[in-house]
Amino acid sequence: DDNGDLEKSVEIESGAPIAEATFDNSKDELLEAGNIFSDDERDQVVNGADARVWIEISKTDEDAIASTDKAKIEQEAANIMGVNPTITYFDADLFKQIGSGVKQEITELGIPMKITITIPDELLNRDKKVSREYKIIRLHEGQVDVIDGTFDVTTGEFTFESDKFSTYAIVYNEKNADIPVEN
């Protein structure tokens, strides 16, 4: 196999609200995605050059979010979660590098990336009398999108797909749990 190695990873900045994350796309999916590698770069990797694709997760500077964009996120959070949802912001940026070349940011992939984040402990539900539903809201170039996913209550992991990288918000609201009545 003369192919180069394509490393994939997630780097998490100290102080970010997300402590653990992974993404689950194969080397072939990443190489064939229309917006990650150019044809020349893909050929370099196929012909032996090493490459790296990674996500950097960091704490969002909420003061840097335009007030109109923040209002869009808050309105969408209220629309899907009801009154007074909890909102936790984080940034997720995607990068690539061929060999020792320049680190390049990729904001739109062209394919969905399968991402799993561990919900921060302070956002996890510990009260069996209430339930929480989590959603992700993505802010990308002024557009707000709600991203559904699946939450694993045992591991605290939320898995979703995204093809754009920028600012994200984890949102939730609580409601009384449906507790079975014993006869």
C-alpha cells in the first residue's frame, strides 16, 4: 500500500464546554469529500503523502457573536425547547494539513461529518423526576439550523451530523418525566 496515512482527530481547548468528542468518517469518505481535498491533494495522499484532518473545539467568546445572530439562536432555542432553555455555546472548526504544509480551515465539507460529543456534566440530568431533550443549534454565516441527533443517557454522548463548521449551541429544557404509576 503506497497510500499516505490520513490521520483524523479532535483537539479540545482547555476551558471548552465539551470535554470529549470524536468523528466517525472513514479515510475514503474524507478523501472523496468534495470540499476537503483538491484533486491534487487527494493524489498526493494516494501517492504516499501523509495528511491530517481534525476538529478543534473551543469555548465561544459569546461577546464576539453579533447580537442579531445571538438573538436568532435564542429565538430558535425558545421555538424548539420552550420558555427559558439552557444554551451552552462552543466553536467547532475543521482543519486539514498535507505533510508539513500549511494548516487550512474548512468551513463547508460537502458531506456530513458524524460527530459525537460528551455532554458536559453540569448539563446532564441527575433528577429522575424530570427529563431533558438535547438539540444542537448551528450558527454558520448568519444562518441558524437545528440539528437533531441521538442522546445516550448511559454515556452522556450526543451524536449528530454536520457539514458546516462554526459556532454551535447545545440547548435543552426540562419537563416532568413520565413516571409510571404503580397499581
